[in-house]
Amino acid sequence: MTQPTTPVARAPGSPDCYRRRIQFRDTDAAGIAHFSTFFLFMEEAEHEFLRARGLSVLMRDAEGAISWPRVAVKCDYASPVKFEDMLEIDVALTRIGDKSVTYAFTFTCEGRPVARGEITAVCCRVGENVVPKSILIPDEIRTLLTA
């Protein structure tokens, strides 16, 4: 079975691009990709973006676990995609603050605009029975995010 998200090489300085085939389970009764699946696709593409930089949405350092809870997400739709269509998802880090990051996602299918999305996530200390607490993005992580 092939992985649903595949990195695609891009020129330095351009957004990262991932391909994701629309699976039958992603579609609704009308046979088009359900709006909610785009939020999952953005998360998959974000994970690949981080992996490509040696990072993850759940990491550990000397002080414990670090994760990135989402504080804002949105997606605007331009045209439908159907079962077996291949999406290209461009990911770009559009903002890096002291404690948060924002990613932009551009979805296309065979060059046709499909959707645009955005995720804002906050760098937090996490753990069992602990409320996530926002922290400054560690310098090592900031360096890798912007590489």
C-alpha cells in the first residue's frame, strides 16, 4: 500500500509540495472530497514538512515533551476533487513568532486551484495530566523550521 502523502522535490526557497491521492473514504455522498478531509490533508502535509527538517509535532528535549497544539485553522474551497484525483499540496511557513507558527497550504489538482488553507500552532510543553503551556520556540527548532 502506498503512503497517501508523498514529498515532491522543489527548488530551494519555494514551498514544500506533497501529493495526496483522494481515497474513496475521503468522499461524500456526491462523490467529491468531503470538506473536512482537507483539514486532515493539511495536518499530513504539515507533518511531512516537519519531518523533512528533522522535526515532529511531538518532540522531546532535556526539559520534556514539546508539541504544537492548533489555535486556528481555516480552509477556503475553489473547486471539487473526486475519488482517485491527485492533489498537490504546497506548504509554506508564512509566519514564525516567539511562540507560534503559521503555515499556508495551497491545494491544486492538475494545475487547477482547489483550496487554500492555514494552520496556526503554538509551541507548548505537554505531558500527562498537565495542561499544555506555551513556551518560546527553542532556537534549535526555529533554525530547522526556517532552513
